[in-house]
Amino acid sequence: MLQLIKKDFLIHKNIIIIMFATISIYMFTGISLLFIGILFASTMAMHIFSSDEKNTARILLSSLPLTRKEIVSSKYISAFLYVLLISIILVINSLIIQKGFPSFTNISLIIICSLLIISCIYPFSYKFSSKYLMFAGIILCALYFLTMSVFIHDINDQIRIMVGLFMKFMEVRFLLSAAIIVLIFYVISWFLSIKIYEKKAL
Amino acid sequence: MDTVIELSNVTKTFKDFKINNVSFQIKKGFVTGFVGANGAGKSTVIKLIMNLLQPDSGEIRIFGLDYKTHEKEIKEHIAFVYDDHVFYENLTLNNMKKIIAPLYTNWDEELFKHYVIKFQLPLTKKLKTFSKGMLMKSSLAIALSHHAKLIIMDEPTAGLDPIFRREFLAILHELVEDEEKTIFFSTHITSDLEHIADYIVFLHDGKIQFVDELLTIDENFTLVKGSLDLLDRDIEKEFISLHKTELGFEGLAKDKKHIMSLFGNLAMYESASLEDIMFYTKKRSDTFATID
């Protein structure tokens, strides 16, 4: 399984370099660190997923002396390591560009939110295909706009207020609880993906 | 005699196709050719043997073991070559080898280097720049470098030039000389099998038509040519199928002795190739489909 994790870094080594440079550009523009972190972590998680999503890659991996449980597990571990790698890149970039450490809360939230997103999209992608994620996103957007126009007209303002309050009262104890909940969710998602992939016809 | 692959009453149903109650055994130390027309279900059966698909019913045992409890152990001793190029195209062959080699406990680096030199493969060029023949050679180099007991190949000779096809068949021949390795490979280029196969498994429309020694097939099947007045309704039943023209008939029979006792010197007899057997079997099923 370690070999599969190594593969996820070997195949994407050029992307990692490009990602480092692109994050620097984003940080120069002063865009929220939280936004940059979640954007890059989710993108990388999907990128490493899609590289093994082609049927030929699946046939190759499943023909090697590996179980499907190991194939799925390696992907979850790689995605976790990528989230940590992006957080480290953000810290390094902050030190270089902004001459200081980013806030602990921001980095923690990046990790928590990214893991939560991966927990949702990986089982979906194993079950259907990552190409349907965009459609799922479009449907969710439609539901969001429907909610805004029919039920809660000021939903954007309410979310903004809620996030503001959330950030204001953020404590280490709260972050720790959120991290534990998300980790449990990540592990459940991991097992769910194993079950889905074990039944999949290649 | 050891059995390496054993399929017992395996059925797998898809929307518009079915692998129907397939049973056969592959013996250790021999080359077995897996033949059938395009769409007969050869790749599906190979996927079932590789555990890429699970059967709806029936049992598959490799080296006497079940995939449910011994998946890694089984695959450790299988080498595979697929028709489709399955490697990561943005990697070099060297990088691909670095990913795959540590997964096999019996990986032999010297043997890999030997095949890389023999096949004239560039190690540092990206696989996406390789021709189909080079990709097949790369698959073969990796497949043969971990001392597998069983080599499974799906249409390995498709896309190879005639010179390398001969070399490839010679390599397969060398591999089974010690009678420890078993080769099972599908092809629709049946002339390849006539050079090296010991046994033939013939699949048609998801069903096994026969599993037999190549020599026995050669002894039993025959192409018969004669004038139309030799035929009547009962005699026509002796043929797998017939092709009639105004000048006469040509048909395939699977009991050479019996058909020769019926026609004697009045008909002409020729050896039936695997291609003839595939052709007439397909013709028979097409005829029945038309009648249905």
C-alpha cells in the first residue's frame, strides 16, 4: 500500500511544484487563506483520484498483488497527506510573503473543511464517477438558489453572519471537537468507499 | 496433473450479454489458447479469472485457491498482459517499473533489464510516446520479470508486427519448457496458436463449445467438400454447419472418422483450422438465430 501512496506523489510531482508557485501568486493578491487552502486541497484530492479513475488504471491496479481495500485506503491516506502538504506550503508561503505564521485557526479550518469535502466526494466518485460531481454541484447550486428565491431571501447574509460569529468564538477546544467529528466522518467515508469499490465491476 | 485455473459453472449476466455456465480447467505447464470471435466473451472470462469481475454464480479457483481469502497470494504468482495499454502514459517505463516492482516479492531486476535490452525499450521516454507494439513489449517485460507461475494474456499479439509476433511466440515456447509455468492467452489470430498451443478453449456467444488438445482437434474436425446430391436432411445434421452453392457444398464436421465412413471417396476432406471452426460455429449460431 505504501507503494501506491508513493505513486500518488511520484505521478504528480510536477503538479506539486506548480501548485507551490500558484499558491504564492494567490497569496500575493491577498485572497483569504482559508479559501486558497480549501480550493487547492479539494482540487488536489480530486486530481489524484481522477488519475486512477480511468478503467485502464483500475484494471492495472486490481491485477497487481493488491486488494481493493488497499487501493481505496491508499487514496484516502494520499488525500490526507496532500491536505497536510498544502497546509505546510501555506505556512511556508506565509512566512516568505507575509513574514509571519498564519493563524492556527485558519490552518485548522483548512484541514477540517478539506477532509469534510473529501469525505463527501470520494464515496460519490467511487459509486458513480468524478465527472458527475459537476452535475451534482450544479443541482446543489440550483437547490441553493431555489431556497434563496422561494424560502429564505437573505440566505447569503445569514450565512455571512453565521460564519462571522463562528470565527469570532472559535476556541481550541471547539476546533478539537470539530476535528474529531470530521476525522470520524472521514473514516466512515473511507469504509463506505471500500465497500463500494469492492463490489465494482472493472 | 495439477490444475492451475478451474472455473465451475460460472455465470455472469450483463444487460445484453451473458457468460453462461462456463466450466473448464487449465493444466499446469502447458500453453492454452482461448479462442472465439470478437464479442464471444473472452475478455469477460479473463476479467473473471483476474477477479476484476465477480461471477453471479459458480466458482473460480486459481492454484486451488479462492480469491475471497487469497487474493494477494494468487496475484503474486500471476503475470498479466492486456490488449489495452494499462500503464500510466505520463510516466516513463523506468518509473512504471519502480511502482510495480516492489509489489512482487519475486521481482528479478536482472531479468527485467534483460527483456528491456532484448525488446530495445527506452527506459526514460514517456510511455505515451510508445507505439502499440512497444507498449505490448513493455507489458511483457514487466509481466515476465517476477517469475510468475501463471501468465494470462488478453489478445497479446494484436498490434504486433509479424517479426516480433514470431519472437513473442518463441519466448512463450521457452517459458513453458521447464513445465513449471502455465500460459493462458486469448487471441483471434488463430494461426499463432497452431504454432505453440497444447490445448484450446473455444468460447462462442458466452458458452464453452469445447476444451480439447490441439492435436485431438486436428484429428477430429474436418472440412468436407462434395456435390449437393450427397446431402439429405439426416446427413446435414452431421455437420456443424454447411455452405451450399450451385456447384456443391463445403461443411465442417467434428467426427472425421464417422463422416468419412458416410461419404467414403465421394467427398474431399481437408484439415480444419481453428479459423474454420470459428467460422462454421458462428455460421451455425447465425442460422439458428435466423430460424428463431
